Amino acid sequence: MGKTKSEEAFERQTQEAVELGRKNAEIIGNGHKWCKHFRCEITSYGMLAEMYQLPIGSHRVSCKYTSHCVESMNLPWIIPDFIIKACSQCEARESNGGDFWGNEILRKHEEKQEENRLKNISFKEKLRNIREEKRKIPVDAKLKSKLHERQILSFAEDLFADDNTESSEAFQSLVESAKIGADLFTEPLIDLLISQFDDALYSKQCIDICIQLIPYRKDLHERLVENAKKVILYGRDIEEASSLIVQLPGQKPELNDEELTNLIGNQFRRRIFGDGERGPKYVNATKLIALVYDKKPSNVVGVIKKLLLVDSKESRVNICKTIQALQLITPGIGLDLLPIIVDSLELPDDRYEESADGCARKCIEDTFLIYPEEVDSYLKQEFEKRRVAVKDQIISIYNDLARSIDYSDKYSKRKICNVGKVASIICNRSISLFKSSYIDVKFRLDLCEAFNKSLRSLDKSERNKYFDNILGYYTTISEEDLPPKKTKIWVPGDPIDNSPQLDALEAMNEKTNWSRFKSILLESIGEIALGDEEHLNSILKIYETLDSVRNNQFKAGITTLLGKIGKESQLLPKVLPTISHALMDGASQINRANALYSLREIYMYSGENIPENIADAMILHLIDSYVVVHKSAVEALNRCNPYLSDKQKEEALVRLSNLGKLYINEPYFLKDIFELMLKISGESKRFFYFSISQIKSTFPTKEMFVDYDIVESLLWRTSKKLQVFNIVIDFVLYNINTYGRDKYNSYEHSKRKKMFDWLFDIPKNVFEYKKNDILIAAQDLAKKDPWESLHFSALFNQFEEYYLESKVLTEASKSTSTEVQTKKFSKELEKVSIYAMLNHNVCVRNREGVSKKLQEFRSKLSE
């Protein structure tokens, strides 16, 4: 199989990342030579950095003598900027044998600053001269004009004023004057306005003024069109120029290829960061292209073909979005452009920002929704002759359509054909392709997903047509662990021999995709059979004929299917006996595991309790010798709501305890076991203490996320008994001290914040008993993360342990005093530490005063 677009893009991006890693390594070396205090620390990296042993990832650049700090993956961008901002005036810099590199950066920066300063002066001078020249024209015209025309000429004079506010007010005045007194615009003023179409500074304003004159000055129409076309040729203000042409009554505009190329090619429609899914709109430019297309379609098609087949991702995104806008006005253009858009899928693409292939597919999908049969027919013939990367994109079109046709309101403004017809075509094409033996298993999987999604848009009678077909196909492939092998055709340039590791990975990937394909096919059968008693009877009859040894996979698949059908309460009584039989199928561990999965699916959201006899069988499977069975039993009991008697709870807890000892080295499954134990324990103190003791014997698992989850489960279940509090506090302190804070995500809703909140709610007697352990943990944390240790200082403050609060704050202050960036923070901590100590002294004096009074009172009593 050839490479898909994502695989091609991954290879290109890997090469770019490796090249950047080499440049990063070189510039890091230069930075260390430039100054002994230069620091560049990697903050995150991935597989490529490990494979190539290069600095590929996010780096933080800093120095202990400056508060300036920057972070990026692209060090050639940020390190020179850091040198300029942090090192140009630094007296602490110590050369490490490489002054020339840094001095050259500083020299070039100074030269660039001087060049920019001179350019700025020159630009302001030129702008002043231009404005003075333009203002002379209305001044001269006023001398020869009539009194009532002079006011408009004054507005024109102010339009070119240096003051932007004055210029803006004059523009608004001219627009209003054009609406109510177009005949007062003299020939010299008209000439001035039209002449400014060539000027980038004033063309937009002058076009807007001329647009207001259109209804009243028919004598200007021809001149305005010719000059608007010139603006389009310049490739700027194309929306305003198009608006002028479109608003001229009775116009049938003609644009030559060069004008069309500039009109289409200079539209920037890509999504702007922070603007959601929307980029700039070109309403009038789109209308103008549509008018030209209606008059001469071949011109527009030819220009779009030339622009769309350029190997530039940004250009392709812009052109495709222009096509999408055109399709709203003239839907037929999609059919004319279909071959060109499919050809554009041959060009490279990447995963960053907007996908050019994604935009092209969207154009095809919009056309498909209006002309489904024509587009489907064309895609079918192209699919057979295109390379693998393009086949992948064509399959994605069917998949995207299947996902979106449920939301037909999205297309309410379009002339969309019947949704059921589109879904039927997608189903027919998908099923015909994924049943073909020459189609790769990954493509079969994608097509099967499209088929499954499209079924939901069909009515019941249409869905029923596929039942026998799909069930029969599933019967033939259910026992196959891998799809039929295809003959591999060697193409010149392909590697002849892969490494054994790559071959093994490919085989594993193929097996996973094939298993997923069969699973989705089974879901589709369930989708069709859902709510249909006749189909259910057919499935149950098939199940009865199957042998657990010869038809192991097929029988287990049918068991899974029955779990999906049994979600409907009216069909559950017919399904449950068969699932119960599968649950005790001693000849097939897969069938038993799938029966547990089916019970989980049925009872997970139903709110009903599992029957007692089935709950007994599920508890029995906790000690099943097959891993797949007892793991499925744990998951099923965890997700469902079984009603268990005390005897069943005791039996389940003992078996889960033994299972926990067996899986001590598998933390994630161990977490599931503990959660189930706590769930089964419920309100019973005896069972809860048993579960806590089992967790204590295994905690910690040394897996951060697992330990966090275990502690989180315990926090809200903690008993008021001192013994349980002590255990959970130890767990909390371990997690806080062992695992660091995530500095790149919100802290407010993190699990660590929940642990501190819980500590603030512990009873006073528990705190007194554990305060020494808390102090040790707080001081350790203050050395590693002074900011987070402030939670501990607040905790001591809450319980009026001001001396301990001061100790934590002092430790935090020490650990932040060595860096320039944190000196201010360190001083603040030192101040607060002093205040805490003062509070402690006041409390001590108060206690001593009370003690003296008590002694005096006792002595008086004794006398």
C-alpha cells in the first residue's frame, strides 16, 4: 500500500523538525559560548528528540541576571531576540570564548533600528508632500466654483488633512453630500476622486464616495467601471471595487483573464487565529465572479484551474473557500470545477492550521449534496485510477458527508436534494467498496464507518434492505483474524525489504484495523435490527445453530450484538436468556467476556439493578482463569448498578483483593479494582475498612495519574474515624510531594487543588495528630515549588500554627532568592514570614499571660 496524505505530511514534517533540531543545537552552542550565564532548558520533547538525539521541542531561554525569559521550539527566532533584550546592557556577562556571534547580532540590530528610523522619517515627509499636493486641487477649484459648491470642495480639501479625525469627518460628510447633492460634485472634484483609485492611501474612501453617486450620475458609469477594473488589476481594495461594479444597474460585466486572476487570487479567506471558523468575507467580489461566470463560464473555470493547481497550501485554501462562496450563488459551478478540485488533491498538504485538502473536500461535498448521482459517478471512476493518498481523500468525502447529513439544517440556505437519497448513495458506494478484496483494510474501516453513519439518516424500510447483505458478509469474515492477503506490486523506488520491527508494527496495525472493521460492521447490523423483532428472531435462530468451538468469533460477535439490541426495554426479555447462556459458556472465554460486555451496555444507563442470579455469575467470573474474562467482569461491575447482598459483597471483595495482589504491577487495572471495591463497600464500615487496608498495602503504584485517581476516589468517601483520616492524609502528602505541578494547565480545577481543599476541611484533632508530617511535606515542597507551598502556609494559618507557617514561608523565600526573576517574590515571602512570626509571638504572650493569671487564682484559692 502507498502512503496516505497524513503519512506524506508526517515524513516532510519529520525532515523539517530534524533540520530545525540541528539549527537549534548550533545556536545553543553559540549561546553558551557568548556568555557563561546563558541557560537554555528543554521543557517538553517527544519521540523525534529521542530518536535523533537533537534539541527538538520547547525550550526556555533565561539568565539568572535578568528577568527576561522566552520560550519556543524555534531557537533561531528567539535566542537572537533574547541576546538583544537581555544582554545589550548587561554588565554581568562573562564571555565563554564566542564574542563575535553575539556582537554581530547586536550590530545588525542597531543598523536595522537606524534604517527603520530613517525610513519612518522619509515616509512621513513623503506623506506630507502628497497631502499638500492633493489639497491644492480643491483649493484651486473653489476659486472658480459657485458658492453652494464650495462647501463640498472644502470637505474634499479636509479629506487629505494630516489629522485622521478631521479626514474621517470629511469623508463622512462627502458620503452624505453624494446622497443628497450628487449634481453639486463638479467635474474637477469627480476627476480628483476617480484619480485617487490609483492611490493606495485614498482609493478605498474615494470608491465609497463614488458608489453613492451611482444612482444619480449615469454619465459616470462607464468611467467608474474602467477605473474599478484598474483597482482590481492592482490587487487591492477588490471588495470595494467589486461593489462599485456590481451596483451599477443593467451592467453585464466582462473581465479578462488578468483581471479575473487578480480578483480571485487576491482574496484572503483563510481562518484568522481567534476568529473561530470564519475568515474575511468578499460578498461583492463573489457576486462579480458569479456574474462573469453566468456570462462566460469557461473564463472563470480556466482561471480557477490555473490558481487551484499551484503547489501552495495557502493559495489552495483561499481559492477553495472562494469556490464554496460561489456555490451558494451558482451551485452548478461545483460540477464544472469537480475534475479540477479532484486534481488538486494530488498536491501536498499538512496538518497545521487549515487543511487545503479539507477545503477541497468541502467543495466536493457541497456539490455532492446537490448533484449526488453525478458526483458519486465521477468519484467512482477517479477512485480506481488515483494513487493511495487521493483514494484516502475520496473516502474521507463519503465519511464527512455521512457525518454531516444528520444536520441538514446546516444546509438550509442551499438547494440540497433529499437527505435520504444522499445517505442511500453513500451506503451503496461504501458497501460495494469495503466488500472488495483489493481495498486495503484501513480504507475498508473508513468506508464501514461512513456506511454506519449513513444508516441513521435512512428510514426503517430503507435500512432493512441492507440487513441480509451485511449479516451474510459478516458471517463469511467473522472467523478471519486478518483480511485476505493481496498480491503486493513492487513499484520502482519502493524499499525491497522492511525491517522486522516495521513489518511487525504493520501486521499489528492491520490486525487492529480489521478487528475494528468487524466491530463497526456488527454495530451496523445492530443499527438495522434495533427495534425490529423480526430481525431479532433471525439473529437468535442463528445463535442457536452456532458451535462455541468452530464458530467462536461469530458466536461472540452475536453476543455483543444482542447487548446493543437489549438496550431497548421491550426487547430485553427476549435477549437476556441468551446473554445469560453465553455468560456461562465454558467452551469459549471470548463469548463469556462479550456477554459481560453486553450486560455492561444494557445496564450502564438503564438505572435498573442486575438480577441476582446474573450478579452471582459476574462475581464468579472475578476469579475466572482467563484474563479477558475477569477484566471484563471488573469493568462490567464497575459500570453497572448491581444490587448485592452482604454475602455477595463479602465474596466479591475477597476475590477483588486476591485479584489486586495478582495485578500489583498493572497500575491502571489496579485502580479499576480499587474503585470497584470502594463502590461495593458503600456505607458499610466493615467493608470500607477492609477496602482501605487493601489499598494501603498497595499504595503507591508509582504511576502519577493512577495515584491521583485513587486519592480522589478516597477524598469524598473518607470516614470520620481518625485511623482512616491518617491513611488518606499520608496518601495526599505522598502525591503532593512526589509528583510535580502541571505548570501549563489550569490549576484551579486540578486534582492537586482538590487535595489541598480537602486538607483545609480536616478536623482539628486530625490536624494536631498529623501536623509534623504535614510540616515535613510542606518544607520539602517549598524547596521544589515555592508557589504551591503557600497552600500549606495557609493551612497552618487556618489552624493558628503561626510558627509552622513562618517556617514554610522562610524555606520558600530561601529557594527563590537566587534568581533575578523571583527576587521580588522572595522578598514578599520574607515579609509574610515575619508577620507570621509576629502572630506566633503574640499568641505565646497571650498564653503566658493567661497561665500567670491561672497560677495567681490558684494560689489565692489555696490561701
